[in-house]
Amino acid sequence: MNATATIAPAGPQYMRALERANQVRLARAELKRRVALNEICAAEVIRDCPWEAESMAVADLLTSQRRWGQTRARKFLAQVPMSEKKTIGSMTERQRRTLAELLQNAERGRAWGATPWYEAAAGEGRT
């Protein structure tokens, strides 16, 4: 038997994974609570992409806002077009800016269908 070979116990690894998953869940719940209470806007979360939101689906963030359900989030994302399951961390910088701008327009009271994604992107000098 080789005296230098060590076998890492399975317990600590899965316990660390459970602890990490719990940290992410708690941080996400706090982030969603802050969005629901308007302490932070969803556009800001999308633009800044904090660590707890990196693996969060964009629809989960949108539905955490007051008066936003699955149907409204689906219709909102259809104009971009973007999947509801798209994670915030996997979005490109251009997608972040466009989505954040559309959300800010919605917060200001403008009809969120009034500015199509391609017009918002055209403001950047690209089509």
C-alpha cells in the first residue's frame, strides 16, 4: 500500500457545497426582498450583476418586482428577445445595457412596449 496516497473524505466536500448553496439562496432571497421593497431596482442588479445574481434566471429577478408576474416578465423579455431562463451572469454587456434601459423606461412610467430592443440598441450606434 502506498503511504503517500490520500483519499479525501466525501463528507467535507459535499458539506462545503451545501453551505455554499445555502449562502447563495439566502443572499438571493435578500436581493429579491430588496428589489420587492424598491431599495434597489432590477435594472441596477442587471447592470452591476452582483455575485448572488450571476446564476439567477432573469425572469426570477423580474418577477421579484412588485406587480410583475410570469406573464408580464415573459412579454417583457419577448421584446428583447431573451429566454426567461437566461442567467444574468451569462448576459453580454450589450444585453445588460439594453435590458437595464428598458426596465428604467418601465419604472419611469413609459409603456415598456414603446421602445423596441432594436431602437434601444440603435442608441449605442449599432443595429
